Amino acid sequence: MLNNRIYVNLTNTFVNRGKTGIQRVTRELAKRLSRHHEVIFIANIGASFYEIKRGPELSAMLQAEEVTLKEKVLIGDFQSGDIFFDIDASWGDSYNCDELFSSLKEQGAIIIKLHFDAVPILTPEFSHAHTVFRFAENFSASLKYSDYWYCISNTVKKDLYSICKSINLGRPTAHKVQLGGDFSTSKHIQANSKISGYGTFLLSVGTVEPRKNHQLLLDGFDACKDDYPELNLVIVGKQGWNVEDVSERILKHPDYGQRVFWLQNASDTDVLGLYGKALASINLSHYEGYGLPVIESLSQNCISICTKGSAMEEVSRGAAVTTALNINAVKNAVLQLRNEKRYAKLKLDAAEFVTPTWDEAADGIYNALRATRTSPGISSLPCQAVYISIRPDALHRSISSIIEYMPYINSVVVLTADNFYNKLSDKLAKLEIQITIIKESEVGLTQLPHDHQVRNTLLRKKLYAEEIINDNFIAFDDDYIVINPSNTDDFIQDGVHQSYYFYTNGADWLGGFPKPTSFDEGLFKTVRFLKSCGYDYKLYNSHSPQIINKSLALQILVRTEGMGLDEWSVYFNIAKHLHPNNFADRPYRVIGWPGNISSWLPTAISDDVIFENYYEHNNYSLPTGTRIDRYLDDYKSAKVYKSHVRPEKAVLTLSNQGLAFNSDKISGPESSRCELVLQVELRTFNLNLRIQNRNYDFNELSSTRWFLLRFSSIKQNKPASLDITLTTDDNVVHFLSIPVSVTSGAIS
């Protein structure tokens, strides 16, 4: 049973009261999803969402009747872990999808997109310009904010992956879901249908629009008619947009009304009757996300001809005749129906086709929604340590510390480069714990990316996919050592994973000065990605062992592969959003990172230290307790000194109006530093900062957007100032001088 609510967005169907296409799908699914109490149907009217309550309101919506909704649903009503299921054609809705999704993610909602196809993106020539624009907006917002995609066919899923790959957006978490195909009307209506007078005919069902390729349909029919003189063509579907030439061709066809017929207002009963009497149905669409007419045709024991390599072929599961989209291929597909043995075989395939039902479709989707609420083995206790390493000595030291202080760990798995396999095997041979070493070539890796973050993500994805990896495990780097006794509660308590962070707000991470490191660049990209997707952006690459859930890690690593992001921070920020009841943030319990506490300050370090980031230069002759006390004392002293720096957060704004600083001076103790953040509102600029004969230059290409002022570099008892010169893109020069002083006296 789901503990959270599932809000199903039916806005487009409710407002437009359509009965075909996507609107038919939403009605069929809504009718069946209403059986589940946690499902809440909503529609946006004006500027607000309203609930479509079970009873008269839902009944009217399902019948495409007008009804007034009374109870508002506020975005603030959403709770962490609730699902927003975007099941409808929401690109046609009036609200701003990006703003809506962003607000929902702030509430902790999980956004799931039912994805029909990306026709306006893949083949914009087959869509109205307005539709292309609206769809692109909606699709962009969905790519950013959707946690899961439910694709109606493998074809649609593959195309989604291709789009994301082309714009370096990783690989979204997508699942193929089955739609239904059974008519709500009984098959027996066929026998009572009054449809007649069309002789031996091909049947084409679908709106007449460019994507449906009626020009080729007519070309193919004309190519066949001399060889198949008794064959007629019946087209069923309303006239769509931008098909005036096709419409004219149909209506002015020399055989119109005799061999060519166009029914624009056929009912479901009429269509059933036509399927029962047709020689075959034919669908030559350039693109379909699903191909409901093919399913419906086969469900009525009617042979189906469809586009080769399309979703229509996929959903027919081998029961349809497929054709390339050219006249000769279409002609051959049709003329083979004259062969009695071939025709009998095709009729048998249609008769044996098992039609997916809407009941099955709704059950499958509901079960998929349920499955998002947990992850395999997420509550299991960890007993395995997992490494990526090419350093025998460091790995031996780290594993030795596990043996000494983590008795619940009974096995170790290591991924290493092929040329280090023997060295690691020899070095670790005498350790009294089960160790499995896997070569990179054994997981399909022969060449690794140069980018550090891209490489780490790929290595971890490949390693974590191995069968030997447990559902929950402890991920180590070889420079992590255990220095105090540990138990499983340090990583998991009552099914809740303890997630160790070192920086609360990743957006405040400034990086190195005067130039950021590759580590910094990875964090910058990670924070931008997480913020843009509506996730939290704490930093978890804490140089600490962390508990990892295999299934979740693979899902998230696949989603972000190739993007150059920090795998630890991406994992925990996304995982805790998807499973808020299974993750709890904790300050990291590590000394030794940073190696020098004066280089930068973590947000918080727990006093209850268990781990150490190993550095050769550390004084390991000191007792463990002494090393811990000294490190924590240095950290606490540094925080005290930092608290005496004024302004507390220094910001220099650069704009066309000039320079603006958020204080009248800069001051601080000699042992502290001021981190001056540059807030740039200019496209191009040149900035010079000068203090006591030292110059620093910045421009729009500078990777660093902050300035480090160490008070220890300021000469005592001598007036100092930070002199700033800004040249804007229109060559206007602005100047600002900020007094700088070193404070004295006791710091407490």
C-alpha cells in the first residue's frame, strides 16, 4: 500500500472534453485508477488546481460532460514523497509548466511523466508551429524536473534516450508501460453493424494529417487498383490541419464515391463494423508512439499493414504485415493479400493476437507507481565494502582498518585496472577477509574517459552492476581509513540510510583561488544540475565511507552518465528526494579532509569521529584521540575566527550602474580571511583589484568569481584599502575603494 498520494493531472482532457487520441487514453486509465484510494484526480482551471472528486464530478469527466469543480488543491498541499502523475497532453494547458514543476519539487513531490511521443521535436514538419513551440517548452521542463518517464512503447523510450544523448543530458529513468487496445464496445456489435456497400476494401483509421501519410496511402492504392480491380479504400477520420492538398486529392479522386470513400464522422460502432468487414487495415504513418489502430485492428481479427520499424510494428508483436514507406513496397504488401495461403496465415495471426486490455494497462501503471516507493534491499544491513583502486599500499591500509574496526564487513570487492591486478592480488593476499578483485576489462572497459568525474561515474556504474555487489554496501575510496570502532548503526538505522555531507549549501562552494581545481569544476556542474532539476544540493563527497543502495545508485548513475558530475552528491540528493523516508542527513565524521583546515571550512564536522582521510604528511605517531582532538580544535578555532570577519558574507556587485559593496569596510582577525564573492550582472567586463601593491584581474572568461583576502598579508599598523576598478562593456570606468583593517585583541 502506498503511504503517499498520487495526484493525476487530467487538465487537458477535462478542459477540452476530447474523446479520441490521448484523451481516450486518459479516460480509460482514470476510470480504472479511480479504484485506488490514494489516487486524486486534478485539473487546472484558471490559476488554480481543483480536485475531480469521485462521484458526479469524475463521472461527468469520463463522459466528456461539462462539470464545475469546487475543491481547490494547493501546491502547498503536496507533501514530500507525493507523486504528480502528468498523464495528459499538458503542453496544451494554460499554466507555466516549468514554474509548476519547480514548485512541486520544492514541496518534495515526485514528478512522473506519461510520455506518448516526441513528434513535435523529432519531426516538427508534421506539427503545427504553435504545437511545436508549446510542446518544446513542456518537454524541456519535463526533462529537467521529471523523476521518472513512463513511455508507451520501446520506440518512444529509445527516441527519448536519443534526444537526451544529443544534448548531453544523461539518460532519464524511463520505463516502458503497456496501453490497452480493447474497445469498450463489444465485439458482437460487428454482427449487427449496418456498415455495408464497400465491397473488398482496405481500411485506414486515423485523423487525416501530414504525419499519417495519406499521400502515400493514395499512391499505394492507385498503384494496386489495376492489379486488384475489386479492391476499394475506406478512410475513417476527421480532417486535421495542413492537409488541404490531401483533402482535395481524396475528394477529387476519379474513383471517389465508387472505390475511394472518406467517413469523417464514424462512430466506434461504425469502426468496429468496418474492421469486421475489411480485407485489412493499413496505417502508413511516418511516426507513431504506439499505434492504437493496429492494436484495435488485430483485436477485431482484421489483418493490419503498418510502417516497418515503427512502434506500430512493435506493438503488433509480429502479427502485422510491415512495409517500407515507398510505393512499390506498399503495393507488394497489399498484393500479397491475394494469395489465399498467405491471407489465411495472416488471418490466423490476427485471430491469435492477444489484445492488451485497459484493465491490464491500468494495473501495470499502478504497480509501476507503487514500485517507485521502494528500492530492492534498501533496508538490508551492509556487510560488504566496495572500492575502485589502483594503489596497493593505500588499499591494504584501508582494508586493514576495516578488519580492525568494522567487524560486520565480511567481504570486499575491488575494481582495478588490468595492469594492477597482480600487484593488488599480491599485496592483499594475507588479509583475513574475503576479497574479490575485478579487472576493468571484465566489466567491459578497455579505455577510460579523461575527465575525472566522467571516469568515476562510469567506473562505479560498471562495478555496481556486477552480480557480486550486494543490495546495500559501503562505498570506500582507498584513502579512507577507519580509526574508531563502528557498527551498522553508523550507516543505517531502522532502514534509514545515514548520509554524510560536509557542505550544507553547494551553491556557496567557491572553489580554489586564484583558479578552481577539476574537483571544484565538477562540484560547480553538479550544483547547477541539481538546482536546475529541483533537487537539494548539499555536498556529500565527504571523503568518508558511505552506504549505497545498488539499485538506486545504478538508476542515478545511468541518468547522469557522461555529464561530469560528482557521483556522491548526485546520488544522495536525488535518492533522498525519491525516498524521503529512507535517508537522513548527517554531518560527516571524518578528520583529515580538508588536509589543512585553514584552506577552507566545512559546514559541520561531527565530534563523534570514526574515519580519517589519509595523508602521508600527517603525524600518525600521535595517538588517534590526540589527532582527532587537535583537528577538531583547529576546526572550531577557525570557525570562531571566521565569525569575527566583517562583513560576514562579502559581496561585490558589478553592473552597468557601477560597483556596489554590501558594507563600508572589511575587517577581521589576522588568522582569518575574507572571501569576497563577485556578483556579476554584466555580459563583458574587466575588473582589477589592488591591495598593498598586489594586483588581481578578472573578466567575463574568468573561471573564478571570488577574491581571497588573507588578513595575515595586511601590514599591521598601516592603513590599507582594497582598490577596485571596473571597466564595463561600453568602456565606462568605475572605481571603488574599501578600507581594510586587521582586528586585534582576544578572540573567544
